[in-house]
Amino acid sequence: MDKMDKKLTRIGVLTSGGDSPGMNAAIRAVVRTSISLGIEPVGIRRGYHGLISGDMFPMTASDVNGVASMGGTMLYTARSKEFMTEEGLKRAADNCKFMGIGGLVAIGGDGTFRGALALSQYGVSVVGVPATIDNDIACTSYTIGYDTACNTAIECIDKLRDTMQSHERCSVVEVMGHKAGHLALYVGIAASATAILVPEKKIDFQKDLIDRIREGRLRGRTNFTIIVAEGAASGAEIGKRLQEETGIDTRVTVLGHVQRGGSPLVRDRVIASELGYLAVKVLAAGKTNRVICVKDGQYIDMDIQEALAMKKGLDEGQYALLEALLAGA
């Protein structure tokens, strides 16, 4: 298939999949770094859908003034079934060629990277930037938005604990994490949860929840917090069963998409800026099919196919910590 011109004059940037706090900081870094290298940045609205429909515009340094402190994504995000077809991919690639976009920075998760890899087969140089509050991309130890989402969740849980303590209740909090429990585990440790349910680990409901709550009551505890990742179980069903089997007044709170919103914290702003900066540098160096990763505190780029082949399990060190903290809780 035809290759794009070797001289890179324009770089496109898009966000795809679920939004996460810090995406705007990454966009800012892509735009400003491109300009500093004499490359014109092009913003693509609504992810791959916008790439197919031609919903794109030249970006200037002033377009990204102040956006690093904003949650969500200024470029919007959308899913595109058409992009999954050969016709859609070809149309997206043709639009890149028509607009002179020789390189594309795709900010998002695994699905975003798979889309970028497919597009590269049509001659577009691509680099992925990991951004998801689930922190479930195996090639990197950190994804944009994770820290902010965890802090949003813990702020809500701390407030719930105040009222649960006042009424001597059990609080079941369902957090995001459809296929991965990283967020639930991290938040649960910080919240001193009585139990944490994650997709990666099977639990014994009687032993790990009912017995633990009863033993806690015998030791004088009057309120309990259960953290449930949405992919592990239904918070509503867990709450109903707990109340039926323990007799403790139980309330269920589903945090939902509130975890994706809000102003990104410092860590997410800085890491997003580093990742966006390096994505442009990698494209400018003539590389393609790469993902920018955080490994052992360092920023590296990795082959996108190698990155997608990797699997990420729970941090066993964190899980061991959880088990120790739950002893006698």
C-alpha cells in the first residue's frame, strides 16, 4: 500500500473511547510540541468517526490555552462501527492523505491502539498514548486519568462513610472497572474497605463478606464499606444479599461516570504532557506503530503489536497488602 510522504509536515491528534482526566493536557503537549518542531497540528474531533467524516481543523498554540486543567476532552470522543470496516479504514486513510496528515497521535486505550494499528496498514504513521481511568493497559505501569479517578472515588467514599457511621450502616460502593479491578483495589485499600470485589479474583461470599462483617460486629464495629468493581458483580445485588443475610441496614451507591470527570490532578497533567510530547518526538523521528509507555519510572516507546499482545493482571503486591490490612478488620 502507498506510504505517506517521508517529510512530516502535519500531525493529527484524536481521542477515542472513554474520556479520562488529563486527555486535554496530552492534546496540549501534542499541539505545542508539533509547533515547536515546525509541524502543523491538526485536531480531529470525535475520534475515528471524525477521521472518516473529515471533522478536523488546524490547531494553534492559543487553541490549547488553559485546557490542561479541564477534564474530559476538548476534541470529544465517539465510537465508530464504520471504522471497523475496510471501507471505513480506507476512507479515514484517504482523508489523512488528502489533508497531508503524515502522522497520527491516538489518545485512548487498547481499542484506540487497535484502530491506530489497522490505520497504519494504509500508510499512516501512528503513535498511541495510553489514557484510561482503568489503568488496564499492560505495556505501561500508568495510564492518564487513573490517579484523578481514584481520588474522585475516595472523596465520595469518605463522605459516604460519615453518614454510614452515623446510622451504623453498611455501604456498598460500585466503582468503574468492567474487565479490570485496578481502580477498585487501589481505592479499596485507601478507603480501608471491609471487602473488595474485582473481576480477577473469585471470592467466597460467606467467608469474605458475611463472616467478616459478623466478626467485625462482635469486635464492636458498627459500619462497613464494600467496594465492588462493576465487572465483578452488581452492587445492587450485593447490597440486597448483605442486608438479607446480616440484617444490617445496607445502602448501595453507584459512582458511575462521575469518576471520569473533574479537573485532572498534578500527576495526570504532568504524565499526560510527557506522553504527548514524546509521541510527537517519536513521529518526528520517523517511527510508526509505537505506544508511549511508563516503565520503571521512565518513558519509553514500544511496538504497538507487542503492546497489544501483553496482558495485565492485578498488582499482587497490592493484593498481599490488602489481605494483611483485612486481618482482624
